[in-house]
Amino acid sequence: MKQTRVGRKRVYCSAKCGTRYRRHARPAADNTAFAEAALDDLLDLIDRFDLGDGGTEQSLGLILECEKVWKDLKSAVVLQSRDSRMKMPEIADKLHMSPSALSRMLEGAPGRRERRLAPVPPQQQPRSARHPVPGPPRARRPMGGTGDMDGAAPGHGPSATFASALSHLHRWSGATHKALGDEVGVDPSYISRVISGERIPSWEVTRKLVRALEADPEEILPLWRAARGYDTTGAADVQAALRGLHTAAGQPDTKVLKAKTGLSDEQIIHAFTGPTLPDWETTERIVNALHGSCDQILPLWSAAHAAAFANTSSGTTCTISAGAFG
């Protein structure tokens, strides 16, 4: 019997009858295709690994991509288990997770499935010779958890960059404001204002929110400190700050950054995940490409550079007498 949402509330002869009707009326999602697509992408990334001496930096960048695809594959297998009538406590026990953590992971699974199975958009036609150079991207304020897809932060300034990072993380997670509010311990309306850039919360709230969005709080810490007007040299991890700007810009891939900065793939990957501090010229190019502020990153880079220099020179002995310093 076909029913609509208009009129009186639906009444079933029993709870079992209602469950059977809803299961029949709801179209089945293609979770098998979701799992196959994620597995194919993961195998493709694994084939690109080069574990020799010359491919170490490339492997570091591939690890980050594999972690994202692995989350999709994990969500797909859990959804398949649910389709086979496995209970949530049983799935959580096999994954060594708590049922509440498994439920939070499944909240963003439908969104990840839609993005994974979305058709590839057609390639855009090349621009005519009348307009060979595109203008700068128009910055927009995020509404409802969306950000500027071209990478420009909504509005201008450190507060806008911080809001753009949270906006992108929220869109990728697919979690609702209510679910995030319950996990963080604040009102869902406050979560909405934080993501839209209307409020800058305390670091405790920010840390819980970033963890709920399955991201690294250390990458958002420099953006939060800048948005609150604090001294950014208190967080001396330049690469974490660059990864935070990368998130705020919508995580453009290496090809886009290579075209904007003129750097090589190895230089870009090393700047984000390399074992040593990138030089300032490389850092400045990447910050400008990610629409960040060099005035805020330069003190952070200088403090990290000074710390690295102190560590390398700590083994030497000073031959100047203490009296020479007054």
C-alpha cells in the first residue's frame, strides 16, 4: 500500500510489519560497488609505491592518500555487514571498536559512498584566446558547512582560514551538527556557528570537534592560534601549519600546487611530510598558493629554523668566555 507523508501518522499492525515495509520501500544502496571502487583505488595507490631510496618522499605522500581511501573501504565493508543482518555490537567487536564509535563512523558513510560512486564530471572546454588568463578566485563565506571549492578561504584573514578548514572537514565527514554537538558536548546550533565562521571556540572545543571530524588537531592548532590572535610561534611545527592551510584550501592535489608554485612533486611532498624543515622560499610559495598569510607563517618558520639550528650546533663547544656576554 503506497503511503505519503501527508495526513495521519502511519500505523502498522506490528513493529515487524513496519520494519518489513520500510525495508521494502527504501531503495537498496549499492554498497558492494562502493567497496569495489574503494578497493580498486587502494590497490592502484599501492602499485605506485616505490620503496627504494629514490621514492621515499613520494611514498610519504601516498600514505596520506591511502588513509583516506582506507576509511572509505572500511565504511563500505561495515555497510555490507549491516546488509547481511549483522548486529552493530558484533561488528564493533570484530573491529575492536566501541558501538558508539562505530555509529559515529557510519554517520558519514553515506556521504563517502556518494562521493566515491559519483560519475566523473566531463572535462571543461579550454578557454578561448580572448580570455587566456583567469581572474583570481572569488572568496565566499561558507554556508551550512561548505567552503570555496577553488581553495580560497571565505572572506579574508586568519579567522576565515580557520573557518574554511572546519568547513571542508565537516563536508568531507558527512556528520550532522547534532551528532557533532553530542560528541563535543555543545549545542548543535553552536557547532553550526563555528563551522560557518561566526564563532571561534576555545581550544578544548576545537580539539574535540576536529577529532570528531576524523582530523589531526595539531594541523588545525596554528590556524586556531592565528584566528584567536595568539602568538603563532608557540606552535613550532611548520609542516603541521602547512597541512592546516592545505585543508583550509580544500586539499588541492599535487598537480594543482605544482602549477601554482613552480615546485617539483618532491619539493611539495617534502614541505608537508618531509623529515626536515623546508626552506623559506619553498614555504612562501606554498603558503601563497594556499591563500595563506606569509606574515603569520614567517615567525613560525623562523622559530622552527632557530630550534633546528640550535639542535645541530648543540654538540659544539663555545670557546668564548662568559665574561664576553656581560
